[in-house]
Amino acid sequence: MHCRYHAAQLRGHESEINEKGARLVAIGTGDRRYAQAFIDDEEIPFLVLLDEDGTAAEIAEVKKGGWMQLAGPATMPGALRATAAGHRQHRTGRRPRQLGATFVLGPGDVVRYEHLDSDVSDHAPVEEILDALDAG
Amino acid sequence: MDLQALAGLVLEDVEGTEHRLGDLWAAQPVVLVFLRHFG
């Protein structure tokens, strides 16, 4: 549920991101069917790419979690927030241990910002993403 | 992170269209979000 909650948060800020001259793109673990369901259910307007074998996540050094990062006590507040916002957990796909991450890249091969999620409830604060765009 | 390696990677979208990742941020900034899963 957390990743859908985060995606919905970003969707709400997409116009602001676009106004700063940037584009929002998501990469997900899962096959085409689950990606399409995610896009339809969450009304995702931005580009969603499939990383079925996890190559992109490995190159980006996205973290993997143990049970404490996936379902430990620290994840409960985020789970409650997501549930309160109307999101629920769906199937976790073939790599359930993979966590999320957010990068601000470019123009060109420049990393402006990175946030590697430390557990399933940890996501890059939208304010930090927008600040990174302003700093470029 | 090896950004050059990531830039050279090609991924498909839900329609099967291929996208070279580096092209996404060649000319403009991109907010690239790795979702844990689509569920």
C-alpha cells in the first residue's frame, strides 16, 4: 500500500514538477498486467516503466529490506497513513524485499538528489524533491 | 550508483514501447521514482 500512497502523493505534485521544467517517471517491479492495473487504479498520468528482472534497481543500488524494514514496528505509522488515505496492499510481485528510491537526475548525467528508502514507509519528502529541482 | 550504466539501460512501458533511460534526463531534469512494486 505504501508505494501506491507515495505514487498518489507524487501525482498530486506532478504539475508543480512540470512547471519546474522536469518530468516525473516511475520504475516498478512487476509485469505489464500489474503495471497497467496500477496505472488504471491510481489514475497515474506519468510514464511508468517495467523493471521486471530488477536490473535498473540493482544499478541504482536500491536497498532491500529484511522483515523489520518490510513489516516492523517503524513501518506501522506509514501503513496507517496509507490505509487512512484509502490505499491497500496488493500483490508484492517477484521481488518483495526491494524497497523504493527517488532520484532527481539531469539534465545530462548528473545526480542532483537521491533518497534510498530505509523501509517500506520511508519515501522522499516531496519538499526535498522540489528543492532539488530549484537548486539545479 | 553507476549513472552511465543506468543511462544505457532500456526498459519497456506497459505498451511495450522501449525507453532508453538516459534519454529521459538528457535534456531536462527527471524525477525518477523506483516503486517497491505495483501492488
